[in-house]
Amino acid sequence: MLTGLNFAILHVRDMAQMRAYYTEKLGLNSEGGSPEFVQFNRPGEQGATFALQADANAQPKADPELWWYVDDADAVHAELVRRGVEIASAPKDEPFGRAFSIKDPEGNTLYMLQLR
């Protein structure tokens, strides 16, 4: 039976730019990889949770939602602004917690969530 999501793969056009964004801007750790594929884990954790796959025809994803847990939405938001990350929506309280969204360099929307 299903026990949870293993990891998600995002297809991207510019692997070098996207690898730098997810490591330098968002602070994820690269867990091996190649010029065509890289997987990441959160700092201090083992096991991949997210991966990028090179694809010259990739388009920004509008339907899938990629949600990342954060300890303090306002502090993470402030840090991402400081790092020059494009903010799609400011932190706001939702029934399930405090959330905001950002855009990666290829236009994909990423959601950040501090659970209640």
C-alpha cells in the first residue's frame, strides 16, 4: 500500500541555472547527479526528496503543486527575498498554516508552508 511520496522530478531546460538556484538560493543539498540529472535532499537529511531532469522542451508546470515545509514562513520569506528569489505571493495565514509562493528561473511556482 502507498506510504508516501518518494520524490518528485521537475523537467528543466537549463540544468546549470536550475541546479544553482535550488542549491544556492533555496539551500538544498545536491545528492550526486550528472549533467542531465541531479537529486536533492534537505540540509541535514539523507535520501532524495526532489530531482531535476534536463529536457530541452520542458515548460513551466502550471498544474502540479510542489509544497515545501518550512519552520518559519516569515523568516524563510525574508531570507529568500534577500537572496533575490522572485516572490509570487507574500506569506499569509491559511486554514492549514502560513504559506507563500515563489517562482524558479523557469517560471515554476513553488509553495512554502509552515504548518499550524
